[in-house]
Amino acid sequence: MASAETSGIRSGQGSMHTALCHTRPSAAAASLRSSRSSSDARWCLGHAPLHTAPSRRSRLLVSAVARPHRAQSLVRTASAELDARAPFLDPFLRTFCLGVGAGALLEGAHVALQVLSNGFADPANFAPLLFADHVAALASWVGLYAVEAAAVMAVLKRFNYNPRAAAREIATLVTPSKKMLPLRLTLFKNFFAAGAKIAAPSSAIGGRAAGGHAALSRAAAATTPAPLAPAAEAAAATSAFATLPATLPAAAPVAAPAPESPSRPVVQPPTRARGANSVVPVPLGRRLTGLPDVDAEQASIAKRSKELRDREGYLKNMWYAAALSQNVKDKPVKTQLCGREMVIFRDDAGKVHAIDNTCPHRGAPLSEGWVEHKDGHSCVVCPYHGWAMDGEGHLQDVPAAANKGEWPKRPIVDSWAVEEKGGFVWLFFGSKNLPADARPPIPYCDELDDPAWRPVYEEIEFDCNHFGVFENAIDMAHIHYLHGDSFGNQSKPEIRDMTTSEDAHCVTATFTVYNKPVNAFWALFQVPEVNVIAKAFVPCTSLVTFELANGLSFTTFVSTAPISATKTINRFALVRKLSSDKTGIFNAPLWDGMARRAMLKIQREDKEMVEQLRYDQLRAEYSVRADAPQVKFRNLRQKYVDLGFGVPNETQVAPFASNPCRDHHQ
């Protein structure tokens, strides 16, 4: 029966392979097909008619041809693996070769000069020159290696000093040494690997006793499929024929079979973004094997986790807008900042003070009490037992004490430095003992104290972490979509002419956007392009200025204060000016309500979206050129975190265990 079917196949198709492509092969046929080399694949695709199975001799010939190529591939893989384990080996070898080459060139030049000047007969003439040549060679080696090592260290730092995760970036570095000596140096690396026992385990390349190219050759031979015996080959072919139908459709063009890999799946490399600060590096292990590298995956997860942890934490020794001045009157006011509760109150002279809101006696809220004068001090009085605390945290009165003054004289409540500026109460979240000139400047808006401008103040809370709330204030790309009925223009959402700069405390961006008038009033102030200046101050205050037609200008000054890890408050001022208004009507209080409602409308639209952001679910965030202000600010803020200004939030460390106002935490 098999003979009849085989005869039918030959007469109807003209080749065995064409017939096999229209059937479901058996296990034996699949095994036979998987053992074919690249030459067999070409032979089976119709370049030559197939009347008999390939002979054992032809398979051995193909294996002999493929073996050196596989060995060479394994050598390169071992070299790349060595680079991943020892990232400084390649710079060491490359610069050493360049240093030796520099010395050799100098010595050759000096010998040639001596010969040409008839000084070859006196060997003593060579001594100073040879010494100088060796010094030059050593200096070249050390200098070039320092440059290479610095470049490698910079890459390792970005990958938390994980050499495997950073291997691909290190391999693509363009350095002077690589330009002068663009060689792989594979032979030297394998020599060092064998000598220092850095190479892969012996089980991967053919045994501990064997090494170098011999071991790799044996590994290549071991990966070559063994040819089937003639009897087994014939049995496999017969088994395959037995599954074919009696008749087959007409021959059709046959596409090349996809390469099979029964031992491991084929993993497509991930697409990589090109935006700054948004690329997830592809680990070396994945590039070489097609499978995820466990160490690189763990390093990537650890890096992202640290990024989120730093972002959701707080910055100490910084100024935060703890309250609006208009809200602090004659009664204590509770405020929450960075996971802590403070109470703000004014003394008899109107000066603002801030201390912890928790009474040191039994933990009652001081903000529920009142302000009272005690022994020459303005104090906030606890409503539970009447303890009176002054603005420096000293206990001034205990009504239940028979002997007045039998309490500690030192401050027993943490106090905080505060200043009023621009209609805000700024609290310094750090040590009061830090000199004023060592503190960063308070974020400021000049327009707030300019009588030509009219400010309105308000605040709004968000149920999310503070970082996303703050970044939204300097994100101009969203206005065309979230605020399309007030300022945005979805028909022209482009952000043009973006430029950014930064100093130690602020990132500044200038750009242009296209607005769209929503009514006849705003049509009076329409301009072809709106010039925007956006500033982002550390830790989390923004200032954005818009210039429209007919002298109309707006400035939004928004200070984002983290209440806790999951709650935030924006305290803001909208400042307006119409330079063409000589009567001052535009700045009259009559328009304050409209300006406040307009700003609150925008803030509520932001709140609805920002509270839904789930960046913690992303393995990476991708940014484009329009996101340059946010990217630069992230980098600036991270510098402060790396310098030790970062404070974990209360979900990571209890508030009493992390108090930046005490000296020993500085």
C-alpha cells in the first residue's frame, strides 16, 4: 500500500517534499525534517527534484560544513557573555593594546631616527628615548582606560550597577578607544577567560577539563543532529508515507517552512522607544538567547520600583505651601503635610507659627483648641487638659500642676520654620537649625506683589499621590483634550518651539500653543500663537504665564502640597492683568468670582483625570519632546533624592521614625 501511495505521489506531484507539504507529517517525518540543514532546506524547496531521501553521506557533509559556523557562533556568544560578567575587561584589553601600540610606534620612530643619524652604533643613545617611550605607552594606557572606565561606570549607574542589564548599552558605547581600535578582541578575551576561570560553567561547553576553542568545537558537534541509520531512515520515510491520502490536489507553490525550535519558543525583541528618559533597555541575555534573562528582569523591576518609591516619597529641607494666608486668622488651623499634622496659628503680633498638631501629653489635636496669652507667650491651648504650647514647642502652662514650672524647659513639641510670602504660608519641611542661607529659596511669583496684577486664591484636594498632580500643572499637551471647551484646541494640538533650561532649583520651558476662543469675549484676545513660559520649582510648585492679545496676561501659580501618600492639595493663585485697561476695571473685585470659578473648573477637570492615573502599573513610561519639562524636572528632583533629600512616605516608615525637623536626620 505504501508503494502504491508513493507511486501516486511521484506521478501526481513530481517531488516527495511537495506531497509532504499537503499532509500532516507523523512524528518520524517531523524528526526527519528537523534534522535537515540549511542546504537540505534549499534542496527541498524545488531547486532539484526529490526522488530519494538524502543519503547519510550528504548529511555528514552538511554537518561538517555547519560545525565550524556553529562553533564560531558559540565563541561569539561566550565572548558576549564574558563582556556581561566583566564589563571592564574589554576597556582594559583595548586600552592596553593601544598603549603597547603607542610605545611600539614611538620606539620604532626613535630607532629609525638613530639609524638615519648614524647613531645606531652607540646603544647608550637609546636609553633616554626608550624610557620616554615606556612612559608614553603607560600614560596612554592609563589615560584611555580612565575615559573608558568612566563611560562604563556612567552606564552601570543607570542600571543600579547590574552588569548584565547594562551590557547592551555598554557594548554600544562610542569611545575614542573603540574608534582607534575597532576590533572585537575575542581571542584575547577567551584567553583571559580560560586563565581566570571566568568562562561559562563546563557543563555548557563540554566539560571542565576542556577549554577554549576545542571545547567550543565539541559543543558545536554535540548540537549537530546525529544522522539516522539507513534502516531507521527508511522506516521513518515509510511511516510518513503511510499517513498520506490516496489522492492529492494539484501542486501549488510551496513557501519555505518556518524554522522550528522544539526546545525553546521564539521570542520577538521588544520595541524600544527613542524618547529621552523613556527607554527600557533590552537585557543581554534576551538578545543572545531569545529568552528573558532572569537577572536582567529582576534588575529592571528593581530599578522601576526604586523610581516609583523615590517619586512617591517627599523631599526634606524644602519649602511647601502649608496654608493660604487668608485662611489663618485668630484660631488655630490644622494643616497636613508629608504624612504629618501641624497646627498653624498667629501670635499677638500677627506672626505665624507652626508646631506639630499632636499634644505631647496624650496625643490630642491642638488644632481643636484656641490661642491664649500665657506668661508673655502666645500659645495654642490643648482642648483636652489645657496644656499650653508656644510657637517654639515649649510647654508654658499645665493647669493641673500644683507646682508651676515642674516640666521640661526644652521644647517637647516639634516646631517648624514658617514665612508668609505672596499670600501663602510657607513651611520649611526640615531643621529649624539649618542656616537661612543654606535653605533653598521660597518659590515666588513676582506678579503676586505687583499692584498692576490682581490675584485670586483657592485650594482643592486630590485623592492621589502628589507627583502626578504636580506634573499635570507643567504638562501643556493635555490642555487641548481636558480643557477643550475653555482654552484647548484639538484641531491644532501641536506644541512648537520648545526650549528648556534649568538651574539648581527650577526648570524653565518656553513654547507656543494654539488656543481657540470659546465665545465672543475670548475672541477679543485671540492670537495666532500663544507664548507660554512654564517654570517648575523644587519640590512641587509651578508658575505658568500666558500672553494673549490686547495686553491680556494670565499667570497661574500652583503649589502642590503632599498631604499623605494618597492625598494631595493644590493651593493656587490665578493672577490677571489687562495692560490696555487704564481705568482698572478689569482688576476690580467684581471679576474675582469669575476668575476663581474659571480656575476651579480647570482644576476639577484635572482632578477627574489625575485621580485615575495608574503609572504604577506601567513597566516604563514613554516620553516625547513635548514632555521635555516633565522629564527635566524628574531628573532635577532625582538629583536631590540621590543627595539625601529624599524622605520615605508614611506607608514605608512611621512618621515618628522619620522626622526631618530634627538635627540627627540632616
